Amino acid sequence: MDGGSNQLRINLGFLGPRLDKSFLHATALVVVSTLLFFGRSGCPLQEPEEPRYAEIARQMLEKGNLVVPVLHGLAYYDKPPLLYWLIMGCYALFGVHDWAARLVSCGAGFLSVWLTYFWGKQTVGPRAAFAGAMILCLSGRFVYLGRLVTMNSLLCLCVVAALAFAHRALSGPSIRWGWWLLSAAACALGLLTKGPVALALVAAPVLAFQIVDRRTPRPRLSHWLAYLALTVGLASPWYLMLTAHDPHFLSYFFWRHNLLRYVAPFDHAKPWWFYLPELAVGMLPWPLLLIPLLIHLRRSTQPRAQQPAALGFFLLAASWCLVFYSIAGSKRAGYILPAMPPLALVFGCYLGGALARLPGPSRRRATVSWVCSGAAVFAGLLIGLHLVLPGYARKFSLRGQVRPLAKLVQNPEIQVICYPRGWDSVGFYLHRDDVRVYTPNERPQLVADLKTKPQTLAFIKSDHSLDEFLQDLRGSMEFIPQGRAGDVTAGWVCPKSDRRQLVKQFRDDRSPAIRWPL
């Protein structure tokens, strides 16, 4: 009995340091990633993208529609439905709230950090993996963009998963079918998130890796056919159902919003170097490691065949994503998110290797210095998250103007209109899917419709559009502003004869954001 206990203590003593270090790594990542990705998740949705996608999911849930994305009664074919499905699930569980809509993106960013850690741990070791995952988590631009209610964070998770699983499939003496097919399944989810861009971001680095590094097994035609079959097979049912619903969908989605937008952009045109400062500044201070890394690679006496193959794969994945989106005519900041996890692992490989090459006392001092640096970056991000982000989000949000009016427009007979363009925050915070949008060319129709509705809640852009609107109302109609001033002015439109009756009807409302001038 005592002999067995002693043997058990010996074994646990041997495993203890490894278990303790892994536990510390996991604990630190849980605390840091949870606080940064889920803290202040109730911030207002920022126009224009966040309210649009949150509202599409709300309207799909309200109508019980899983196939056709809809926005204000019209089909919205710009993006596939996976993000909407997941947000609908959050709404069903927690109700329709800002934070419920943001749970999917925050969760995708959180999981991307953890996937980066496990990817690195299996390929370059725990020290480099922890450094890479923490670098990613402490990159301000990744945290900010990864929390937004857009497809980019979810696409990043799908692409990184597909790359990590494909890399694992190529890490043995032969192709590992299980990992290979898992990569195809993750790529299929990417197709359901944002379309064929997912396959482009995954396939190219894998093909290049088998050409550049001869140590890895080379996927044969049968492997690629199985990969494509599973990817397309899992993603195609939704595409086929929507094509059956509307045959124009394929040309609109694939031609206009994928190929044409890539080669001949009709919006968000930016110069080719747009993403270089996004990465250099958005991941500070960690890109500073790129300089000593390049110097080390140039001066390294280690034969190329003995250098870690994983480092080459990380570089290929990050570089290809940067090149692919830099060539594209249409550019938005969030597109570059899939490049950040493999780039963080590149920095993690260098940092982990540099620390390992130091003698014991120097290594401990350097480790303490890097831990202090990381803690300082974390403190800065946490302060920005709690003190800066809420005010910044309010600057680009209409929640403060729209939500206080929600109780006043529960009656569907009250018309809600926007001029000279639509703001999806109006529908989301009012829980109305019948918001009418009028363009400047429709001003005569707007005035005519207002005369047929005794009470209308209007949201007007606070520029010359408001002046034009007030000019058109002169005579029998009146505009009564409500709530705080901003880029958009909210107010009631009613006949002058009904003004006092309307004020009296809503006088009991005690919301501080409502003003009923007499």
C-alpha cells in the first residue's frame, strides 16, 4: 500500500510542473480573453453594420424564416445565413438585446484565441502557443473588430479552424483523414458565413505549403476531391434552397457581391496598402517583434530542413490573407481578421524560441519583463474597453434616441419613417419591421403620405435634409422634436390641429428622453 502511494507521489511529482504550467496558461487565457471579449458587451450597436445584421436576425426569428434573410420585408441576399441563425438562437434563449446579438461575435473572437492556443500547442509547443494566443488576445484591433456584430469574427474562427485542422492533417507521415475532413467541415461553415472567400483563404496556403516544404505529405487528387465534396455538400443545401426560391440569387450573390466586388469594387474602395497599418498599428506592440524575427531567420545557422515546418505554415497563412485582401478593390477593416491568429503564432514562435535560448537567470528576467509588458497592455485595453468604448459606440449609435420611444409606437397604426435614408437601429430598438424609408427623390410622396397619417414618428438626418423636410411641412403639418439632438433628429409629425391632443395623449410618459413642448 505504502509502496503504491510512494510510486503515485513520484509520478505526480514528475507531472506536476507540466500540469501546473498548462493550468497557469489556461487560467490566464480564460481570464484575459473573457474580460476583453465579453466585457461591456451591452454597448449600443454601431451604425451601419451592427444594427443591420442584428435586425435581420430579429426579423427572421419573428417571421419564423430560416432560409431567406429579410430586412424590412425585402430579401437580403448580400450575405449567407450562419451569423443570422446563431443570433436567432441567442434571441430565442435570452431575448432581443444588444448583448444577445453581440454574443456570437464575442464568442467567435474568444474561441479564435483558444483555437490559436491549441493549434500552436500541437505544432510548436506550449510556450510558443501561449505566447501567440496571448499576443492575439492583447491585440487591440483584433479585440475591437472581433466583438462587432459582423460576419468577420465568425469567418475568422471558421478559417482559422480549417487552417489548423488541415495543418494537423499534414503533420504526420501521411494525410490524417480525420483532421482533413474536419478542416473541410470548418471551411463549409465559412461558406455559410461569408461565401467562397473562406475556401480561397484556406486552400491557397495548404497548396503552397506542400510545394514549399517537402517534408510534409502531399495531398493527392482524391484528398482534394473529398475535401471539396464535403465542403460543398455541407454548404450547398442552403444555396440550393435559396436559388429555388429566387433564381436571381446566384448571379446577385456570386457575381455582384463576390467576383465583381473583388475585381471592380462598387463600394469601400481603398489603396493596396490599406491593411499594412491595420496590422502594424492594430496589433501594437507585438509587430515590433517582426524586426528581430527577420534578423534571426537571416542569421540562423540552423539548416532549413531542421527549422520548424509550422512556422512556414503560419507565415504562408498570414501572408496569403494579407495579399488576397490587399489585391481586392473593396476593403474594410474587419476583413483582415483571419490573418491575425497565424501572425500572432509567428510572433509567439520567435518569442518562445528567444526565451528558450537564454540561460536560466536571463530567461527568468526576460520572462518577467514580457509578463509585465503583457500586463500593461491588458490594463490599457481593459481601461479602454470600460471607459472609452461605451462613449465611442454611442457616437455611432441611435439607441439613445430610438429606444425611449419604443413604448409610444407599439400601436402598429402609428407610422415610422426615415429620411433621406434608413437606419436599421430604428427597426431594431422599436421592434418594428415596417419602417418606411424615403429617399430625396421621394419627398413629394413622403409629404402626401404624412397627410394621410395623423401621427407619424420620423427620423430625419440633421443636415440640409431636416431643413428641406421642415420646409415641406409648412402649412397644416408640424414636426415636434423628441429626445437628444444628434446626427439624426427624431420627432412626431402631426396636423397642427392635433398638436395639443397628441401632447395630452403622451403627457404621462416619464422618460427623461421624451419632451413634449407645449
